[in-house]
Amino acid sequence: MLRSAERVVVLTGAGISAESGIPTFRGPGGLWRKYRPEDLATPLAFSRDPGLVWQWYDWRRQRIAQASPNPGHVAIRRIEEMSPRFTLVTQNVDGLHQAAGSQRVIELHGNIWRVRCTLENTLAELRDVPLPEVPPHCQSCGHLLRPDVVWFGEPVPTDALERASRAASRADVMLVVGTSAAVYPAASMPVLTKRADGRLIEVNPDETPLTPVADIRLHGRAGAILPSVVAAMERLPQPPR
Ligand code: OAD
């Protein structure tokens, strides 16, 4: 299916980075089992206690800084190389897809290495781990910086959402990897593909709301399954176009 598809979209969630040692949100050991999102990942939490929110992001940035892409990330880069038209839509903020060499990446929930000035809305990269100052301040105007990520109650960046939705609704095949499909609008991407008569392949060790509508379900870890998908694709001749 993937080998003969013209347009391929891959949608990823926290599960693709689990084997790099980055905790997911909802499963066993998930971040939202230990912490309350409303204390750490909402605009209100940030206005109440920016230092606490930044401490949590500083901790997550330190974990991510120690992580490297795993065979699942690398396999997705290989699928991009083999696909005529390819888009990767990720809910992850860790940047590991780009570190693995993926080129066409749409980040629906932002990036943890980028910061935004709360006064000027300017964006900057801030890679220091740990942060030299918690909470950090804008170098040009001195106002508070916030992580350039999407919090609960905030909209997904319009441009990213439009590009992702367009790719999803044109996809011949969407490969959905490591997401619980619980957060919208990301979870609506596979629906767009199905509605346009595209095929859905799900890679996840657990069931999700998408499982019943998936055309193919690959039950297991991304780091084990995706490399064998790539190996199978490599054995097939390139279809004539
Ligand atoms: P979740 O933590 O909700 O779901 C992770 C999914 O990955 C689960 O379905 C697991 O079964 C699966 N999984 C775990 N290990 C895996 C592995 N090795 N291989 C493949 N799958 C595996 O994470 P997301 O769906 O990404 O948003 O969560 C969506 C959003 O909710 C996040 O982007 C974040 C969170 O709140 C914001 O912060 C805005």
C-alpha cells in the first residue's frame, strides 16, 4: 500500500519517541498520570506561576536533550525518501523527527526548543539546558518568554493546521504512529483521509478510537514495526509512475 501510494502522510504522537526515553502523556508512566495538565500546560497556569511551568519545561527539555532518534524515527525518514509526495504531521514538540533527517515536517503543537516573547510575540531558538534563568526573559524587551508550544485551550497554529488538513485530505495512505488519538484537531486528520477514500494504517501496541476504522492495524512498538515495514518496502520494486 505504501509502496504504490502517490501521497503519503504520517501522523505521529508521543509513542514514536517513547523508545527514545521520552515519556508519553496518557499511558502507564505517562506525564498526565503524574501531573495535572491544568497546573502546567494552560495559559492560566502560566499566568499564575510562570516559574513552575518553566521548571517543568526545563525538566522536559533536559530529558529530550539526552535523547536521540530511535529506529522508528529513522524508518519514517526512509519512508519519506521512498514516497513521491510525503508529509509528516507530528504532535510532538521534541524535534526528534528533524534530528532523524525528516524534511517535510508539520509541527501541530509547536517545538520545545523555541520560545516566544509574551509582549512582542517574537520567536527565538533557546537551546540551553538547563535554562540559565527560570523563568527566562526576552533579551530585547525583558518581558517573560513562554515555550512556543500549544497549551490546552489554545488553538493550533493556523498555517500548520491548514497544511496538515490539506495533506490529510489528499493522502492515498496515512500511517498513524504512537498516538492515543485523544486530542483534537490532530485526531481529526485520519478522519479527513478516510473521508477522501484514503487508507489508514495504525501502528500502536494499544487500541485507540482509530483502531476500528484502520484498514491495517500493526500491533506493537514503532521501533520494531516501522523498520520491518521499510524493509518490506525496499524489497518491492519502485512502481512505474
Ligand atoms: P499519548 O500519551 O496520549 O499517547 C501515546 C500513544 O502511543 C498511546 O496510544 C500508546 O499506546 C502509544 N505508544 C506507546 N509506546 C509506543 C511505541 N513504542 N510505539 C508505538 N506506539 C506507542 O500521546 P499523544 O497521542 O501524542 O499535547 O498525545 C497528544 C497530545 O496530548 C500531545 O501532543 C500533548 C498531550 O497533551 C499538548 O501538549 C498540546
